[in-house]
Amino acid sequence: MDCPNCGVYNPEDRIVCWRCDQELPKPKESKKKADPAQAQRRMWLILLVALVVWILITWVLPRLLGGGLLPGS
Ligand SMILES: [Zn+2]
């Protein structure tokens, strides 16, 4: 947010302005309160995608690439 005193930009996690040490107004907490269940669901989705990618890379891709080199397999 912008400093109310000197107008310079400050990162959201700053408590005081880096330039003039003016205390910054606290950012609204409502956005920080993420739904933990939703966050966990997202984490599982990321894990699932990572697993699929891992299977593709370690299992499917060598078979696809090796199919031409190893006839009969
Ligand atoms: Zn300032």
C-alpha cells in the first residue's frame, strides 16, 4: 500500500514505511483468512497433478520413446 504520509509504495507486510517510518494502516485481514479446507483441497490437487506428471515422465514417456527402439515390447 502507499504510505499515508509520504505516498511511497510499501509492501503489504510492512508495518512502518521504509522511507519515513510512519506507521502504516493495517491491511484488512479478511482476505488473509483463506478457507483451510479449500487450501487443503488445492494442495491435494497439486499433489495429484504432480503424481500424474511423475508417472508420465518415469513410466509412460520411456515406453513411448522406447517403443520404436525395442520392437516387441
Ligand atoms: Zn512514508
